[in-house]
Amino acid sequence: MLNIPRILELKTVLASLKATISAFKETCLRQGKTLPKFVKIVEVGPRDGLQNEKEIVPTQEKIDFINRLSNCGLQTIEATAFVSPKWVPQMGDNFEVYTKINKRPGVNYTALVPNTKGLETAIKAGVKEVAVFGAASETFTKKNINCTIKESLGRFKEVVDEAKKHDIRIRGYVSCVMGCPYEGDVAPQKVDEVAGELFSMGCYEVSLGDTIGVGTPEKTHALMSNIRSVPVENVAVHFHDTYDKAIENILIALSYGVSVVDSSVAGLGGCPYAKKAAGNVCTENVLLALQELGISHGVDLRQLSETGNHISRILKRDSQSLLE
């Protein structure tokens, strides 16, 4: 049965998105800004998405979900997290999931690790790339991983050094880049400092995360203009759509030369330590925006949308995709 109100809502939002993109294109043209020709999508649905869904997905369904994503043309899929099931029960089957998914040639399957213990398990599972996650907020860092920012960077250095010994690539995350649920606004200079430390220790790419979705175009301008410690080609952005600003913020980041975007199919997930945070920006909507801008991404949007609808049915939730 057709959900007419939902269809009308999607058409309205999609029309608004297209108008926003049209205005953005005019601004870029007027200011002489060149956008990237290709944007890499880092699909975080299986990890960052599922870990904050109330419904715990059965292991075989997770494996099937990732295998479906592998067939969509994505270059990078964040498959799981080697964390304690006590703190993140949704990721308690990390080893089984990672070892049983079909590794499609040309697809990079990453995993989050909080410490050397998690890295050890990831190595046993055959992981070729891991991610470490920090924050630009002292209070968030304390509540999230129970240490100071300085202490967290020391821990990450241990993980990075050990990973290098096994020829494992390392990606870094910086959370709370535009606001903290405990401290409020976060200084862009602090974000740059933490991002620079991660890059210097060996993270090939640093993803800047608006964990609670308080970013605005103005804040994004301020953030991007202050990122000086990491080359723009090594910067990714990771926005949450709490106040429906994620796509606008991504557009601003693109205008600064960013060409890597983290997103979650169907808009799954959020942050378990930021209870009011809405889901991650929806991958399908990011791809729609890129297509409107004439930017290549290499992803089969229709097939990805079907995968998003599939996992949404399993979770008994609505997909956030605007795809008609």
C-alpha cells in the first residue's frame, strides 16, 4: 500500500535539496571555486550505523548486508568494530562477521579498533585497514573512552605503530568537530590540532565528524578554513543529520577540496554517547547531491537503495533515502 503522505514529504524534501544544490552551484561559479571531479564514499552503515540501532541484527543478516553493499560499487565499507561487547553489544560478533563476509576485489573493508587489544583481534581476523577514533572535546573523550585527549593520542600511537608492523593502513576519526553534547561549541583550532596529531602519527586519512549534528554551513566554513595540519586530499567529512544540515555542510566541504565523504546507507545509526543525535547522513542522499553537481562516485545508486530498503525492513524502520 502506498504511503501517500510519505511520498509527498519526500518529493518536497527532494525539491528543496535540488534548490539548495542549484544555489550552491551558482555560488561556486561566481566565486570561481572548483569542485572535485570524483568523491569517494566511505560506507559506515554496517558499523557506525548498526551499532546505534536498538535492534540487534543477527550475524548472518549483517554478513548478507555487507555482501549486498559490496556489489554496489563502493570502494570502502566499514564492516565492524573490534570493541568490547559489554559497551557495544551490537558489535559483539565482530570476528565472525569480518571473517565470513565475501571480500570483493577492489573493495576496502575497514574496522574500528579502540586499543591494541582490539587491534590484536582485528589482525587475527585478517583486517587490512583499521580506524582509531578520538575527539576534539576533553569531556566527550573522558566519557567515551575514559581518558584525556592527550592520553587518547598516546593510546592511538601504540595502535598505529603496531598496525604499521603488520602493513595495516590506519584511518583516524575526530569526533565533536563542531560541537560537544557536554561542552557546547568546539574551537576549529582544537580540531586541527587533534587531526594533525593523528595525521603525523601515521593515519593516511582523517575523518572530521560532526557527532551531534550541530554543524551549519557557517560552522563548516570556519572548520575547513582552519584545517591546516592535514592536506585536504587526506581529509574526509562525517556529518550527522540532526537538524537537516548534513548535505549543506558536505557541499561546503566539497568547495574546500574535500573529496571523501562518510555516510550510512538508509541513514542508519548515530552516536551512542550523544543520545539526541539523529542518524548519519544517508548515503543515497549524498549520491543524489553528487549527481546533481555532476560529480562522479562510482556507486550503483539503485542497487544501494535496494540494500538500504532491505536492512530498513529488518530493523523495522524507515529509510531516510529521498530516492523515488
